[in-house]
Amino acid sequence: MFLLLAAHPDGSALQELTADGLPSPGNPHPRIISRTAATAVPENPGQSPTGLPAVVRELEQRRPRWIWHRTQDWYPALLEAGVELERCYDLSLSGAILAHSEFTAHTPYAQRAEKMTQDDDLQQPPRVLQPPPPPADQGALFDDPGLQSDLRPTLGELRAEYAAQQEAVAHATTDGNRRQRLQLLLAAESAGAMIAAEMQHAGVPWREELHEQILADHLGPRPPAGHRPAKLEALTTELRRLLHSPALNPDSPQELMRALHRNGIEVKSTRQWELKESTHPAIEPLLAYKKLARLHTANGWTWLDAWVRNGRFQPEYVVGGVVSGRWASRGGGALQIPRQIRGAVHADPGHKLIVADASQLEPRVLVALAQDSTMAEAARDQDLYAGIAAKGFGGDRAKAKMALLGAMYGATSGEAGRLMPQLARTYPRAVGFVEQAARAGEAGKTVTSRLGRSSPPPSERWFRSQQSTSAEEQRRADSIARSRGRFTRNFVVQGSAADWAACWLAELRRRLRALRADGSASGELVFFLHDEVMVHAPDGAVESCIQAIEDAANAAKELLFGRIPVEFPVSVAVVDSYDNAK
DNA sequence: AGTTGCTGCGCG
DNA sequence: AAAGCGCGCAGCAACT
């Protein structure tokens, strides 16, 4: 059962097509079961239980797969109206993957996308994939209706786009396994889009009074707008005295640098790690100032006012926001909640926060990708780095970790660089795998994650540098190539880890929904950060939620790699407060 | 006055 | 001058 939706998200001119399939190579003319056009504009937008949400809720009982241009255009308003959906296909996110995937590179779909980026200076994606016009919150008076209707995909365009994507997948490659992986990626990405909207809707439980207490403890009472808090003011006074600079603004790197130089502190920048080299008495208060100033500007009272409402922090997640497949976020720095203020993240009464993270995900993904059985043996340990250390770094865990991270990031110098030969001797397959990705990237080739997300083509700079003639230009070209090599080296690992995490998340959502459908108590996904999830659950649901998290992790492993002897353990903490999670 | 880029630091 | 990967954001600096 498939449903196509074509309408503006305000619900006007909803068109629904119900068919036994969608146009595809094997089924070019699907049997149409019913077709309706509902004009479903709520009379009181946002309040009326009728209109679009009611129509969608009705149709959801048939358990369709909703196919829409962008989940973000539809789903938040539906959630707001209390309508949760089971599954969807996000044309925009899927199209972006298919347009660049090495698995579909030979298909007309990808070639059309490539042609468009070549022809078009603005590098615009296919028309149907363009972002919608900006939100019309100023009212229709200020909108250009012609422009809007031009950008809004019609039912016909959605059908054509879906058919083109299906065909691209069908012809992905003769390797059926790759086709399955790509299909899995599209499903996981679409599920991710729904989860992102649901998590934004739910929000992270945030106790404002606990946050304010942390701020008061560190910074003093809340200052008037535009003023430094008491503790920062005191440190500023001290710094001015110690550095003999009565007007110093410690927030200005230039002023600060000059003041440091005048006092014989010869630093090339004002970064923490460089300042730590000096033993001058001004350094300690300066570092303290920087720490507190960061808290004040990034997560202080202003942040609290802007981002926390009614006990919830509701950031916007940007699925597909990173080329590797990781999520990005917009507003509030959702993916950078500092440890310092995690104490403000607190479960509701009668609830717990279940914080789970995939331990050492990226090196484990590398083991699986490279099928390095020697490293797999070391990874049987709950602590992979300790396992590696025991087999060749004299038991020095810190060294083993640095070597492995260096291999995944492309370290060439420093201690990590020096450790590389030793790592390569013991684990030639794992190291060879990332080395090969690096060589490919240097040569301008693309690399691809486990499920089929490919790296972007080389930059314009890379192409230009290829025509270098002089020795000087050649050095520059080599540097650009090596830089791209480090990117593609990391891409295969980071991208495949993102594949794993997307499957983990989708599988977890399915299980949490199943619990709820059973009538059991269930938790709610409220946060996701690359390799970590947070579930907010009633006390009685904690055990079943933990089980769901662990089952989902196993399912993700098998979906990506099949049954292989590599563990992907998750560490789970059940806490009231996020700062007790790690 | 508004825009763009840089510096520095938070997270994985 | 080169530099281990990927991000977002605030405030300063340098402009138009």
C-alpha cells in the first residue's frame, strides 16, 4: 500500500493516491485503488482537530508508507496536532543519497544530478529536491504566490521523482547485496527524519532552576543584560592588574595577545593549550576567565531564555546535515551540550533518563569493514583499546588509543604518527583499509560508506591544483591531495558508523513503538548524538527500554555486516540527571 | 549598520 | 609553513 501526498503543508489541496504500488521498472502502471482530493484547510489553523491531521490520521490506519518531499515540511505540524506516523519515504534525503552514491553512479538518475551540478553555477539539486520557500509566518500578503507554487512539487512531480529513485535503486548494481544495503540506507534515513521531528517535538527534559543554580555557582548572580557576571568581572580586574593593562578586554584576542607579549609571555595564539605552556601568574586566572566566559556566552542565561521552554530543550536536528551521514543541528548548539551543564538535564518525576552509547563505535566499525580478524580478537574485550594495548603496545592503553585514532584520522606526525608503523605491522588489514581510502581520495576518487553513502567529489581547488607546473605549485597540490586523503580516510569510518547509528536509532524506535502498541509502558527518544541516545522513560518501562536499546544495537550490526564475530557493545546508564551518565 | 571571515572552544 | 576527522556558535575583526 502506497500513498502519495501532494499539497502544501498547510493542508490546502491535499491529494491522495492509493495504489497497489508505485511506478517502477517492474510495475510501470500500478493499479490505482482509489484517488481522492481533499481540500482540508482547518478553519482555525493549529487548533482544529479536523483538516489535514484528521485526514492523515484516518489514512494512517491503513499503515501506508507516506511519500513526501521533505519530512520537515509535514511531520512537525502533524505531531503538533497529535498525529504520529509509522513510516515514510523522504524524497529529498533519499534523492541526495542516490544522486551521489557510487552504487548508483551509472544510473540516469545520478547522471542527471551530476549534469545539473556541472551545468549550473549554483549547483542546484534537481528541481523537486530544492528547499521550499521560506516559512510564510509573515502572512500571505508578503509572499509571491507565483514563486511558491513554482517551487512546490506537484503530485505528478512527486510520482516521477519517486519512480526515478526506485529505478535508480533497482539498477544500483548487479550485486544484490549492495542494492539491499542502499535500500536499507534510504529507509534508515527516512526513519531518521521522522525521529528527528519526534525528538524535536518531545524535547530534552531540562530543569531551568538547576541550570540557573549551576550558572550562579560558577558566575554569580544574573547580571543586567550586556554586563559581565560578578565572577568574570573580578577575574577581569585581576587580569588587568597582573598584566599591567588597565583597559584590557580579555575577550579580544588581539588586545590579549599584545598584553601577554608586553609581559614577556611569548605565545603565537591565545589558545588554551598554548597558554598552558607558560607559568606566568596571569595564566591561571586567564584560563579560568576563558572557561567561565565560554559558559556565560554559550550556555548562560541568554541561552536558557532562548532555547528552554516549559522544561524542555527543543533543538532542531538536521538529518543528512553532514556529508558523512551524521546529523547536524540548528539553534542552541544541541550537539555540544557541555558536560558542565548536563546536570540541568533531569528526568521528570517518576521517570528515568536512559543514556546509552555505543562504546568505541568507530574502531569497531573499522574492524568490521576491514574484516581484520586479528583486531576482532582484540575487540572481544569490552574495552577495545585495552585489547589492542595488550597485544602490542606494552599494555599502554593511551598509546593504543592514540595509534588507532591516528590511523582513522590520518596522523602523520607527533606521537600518533610515530605509532603508525607498529599498528600497521600488527593489523595490516585494518590499517590497509583506511590507507586505501586515503589513496583513493588523494587521487580524486570518491569513497563509500558500508550502506552506500558516497563522499562528495573533489573540490574545485583540488581540480585546479592538478594542473600545477612549478615545484611550488606541485607542493601545494600534494598538500591539497593529502588533505582530501585524510577526509576520505575518515569518511569510510565515520560514514559507516553513521550508517550503523541510523539503523540503531530506527530499530530502537520500532521497538519502543511496539511496546507502546502492546499497551506496555514505553520510553520516548529525546536525544541523539552520533553514537549516543537518550530515552526518557517511566520507571516501570526502564528494563524493557534497555532491552530494546541492546536488541536494536545487535539488529543494526547484523543489518550492516551480517553475522560476524565483532561485538558492538552499548554501555547503558539509568540516571535522574545527565551528568551522572558518564 | 549590516555582512563576512576568523578565532577559539564546546561536542562526537 | 604545515597541521589527525566531522560539526555549531559567540564575539571580535575587518570589510562595505
